[in-house]
Amino acid sequence: MLDHIFLSVRDTARSVAFYAAALAPLGITHRLNYDGRQGPPGHPDLKGFGADGRVFFWLRDGVVEGRATHVGFVARNHAEVDATYAAAMAAGATDNGAPGARMHYDPRYYAANVLDPDGYSLEFVHKPWQHSQA
């Protein structure tokens, strides 16, 4: 199980605004700014996002490699997938697959895909056999 991920972005302020809006329907919020000077030499400044008492998704200034990274975010149901896709699109994402069943994986696999402002591939997904029906 993953604990956290760092994603390098071109414009931290733009990306914080994008992710704050896009991930809000999932209950994921901008929760922490980490000053890299508090860590070991060379540690980057970080903008942390999380939910349920955990910070697990971090943004940092750096080299962007766009489609080299794909991040899937858990949604509790189809409505959360739909709402997150709509929020991401309204925040400036590029469509990469409208909400719907992903039959090539499983008929119960419901997801939506977008590209963030740096070209990273994001997926908002509900898998009822893995994700709780909260």
C-alpha cells in the first residue's frame, strides 16, 4: 500500500488551486505546506493534500514529465466520480475519458480520466469490489 506520492509541477500556485478544486468532491483538501528547510539538505518545499487525517498527495516545484505519471484517486461511488470529473474540468483539466464503465477492465469498474494542467494523467475511480460504499 502506498503512503504518499510527490508530483513535480511547473507552477505550484496554479496546481494547488487546480487540485483544491478538482479533488474537493472526494473530500481531499489542501492540508499542509511543508517548508523544505525543515528537512534534510535539498528537501523540496511541498504542498500536501489529504483526507481522513492523512496527507498523501504532495506537490513540489520541479521538472514536469507530463504523461509519465498516472494517479488514480478512489471515489466512494459513481456520483463522486462524476462530480470530481466535472470539478476537474471546470478547474482547467483536459478530458481524457468521460465518466463511465471501463468494460475493458471490468463492467463494475467506473471511472473518469483527465489530464491536469501539466499533462499528468488522473483517474477518478470507483471499484465496488475494492472501495467501500460510504
